[in-house]
Amino acid sequence: AFHVGLARASDNPLFELILEPLTGLMLQFISVGSSSPDAAKEACSHHRAVLDAVKHGDAERAYQAMFAHLEQTERVTAQGLRAIQAENTKTGSGKD
């Protein structure tokens, strides 16, 4: 909801158009990343930082906050995927 709301608030139809097909993928990232301790808490902190910067019209701070959020998402998702791969290897799942 945060990402869609931010896209709508940007008053940039291209942002909404680009975001729409990515929404399902973002939900998968959230699902995978949620296995990491404190991932949701950290993501919410990033969301608050982005929102605060946008509310204050500080584009540079919003950019930095969003960049930090994307780095966190990448890190947490990679950790979650590694955990899934390790579990699949251990159980023999996912083999052709």
C-alpha cells in the first residue's frame, strides 16, 4: 500500500504505470524477506524516512531514503533466497 500511495502522490502517471506490474514481485520479495529478523521493522523505518522527506519537499533526502530502502530490500531478499535454497538443498526439493 505504501508504494502505490507514494506513486499516486507523486502525480506522475509513469511512476504508477511502472509500479503496477512490479507489485506482485514486491509481494514475493516481502514474503521471502519476512523470514529475516527485524526486516519489516527496518522497512517501515525506511518508509517513514521516505514519507517524511516527501512531506517536507526534500527531494534529495527522499532519494537517499529510497535508495537505502532499496539496498535493504535487496539484502533481505538475498538472505531469504539463500535460506530457501539451503532448505531446498537439505530436503532435496527443487531438483530436476
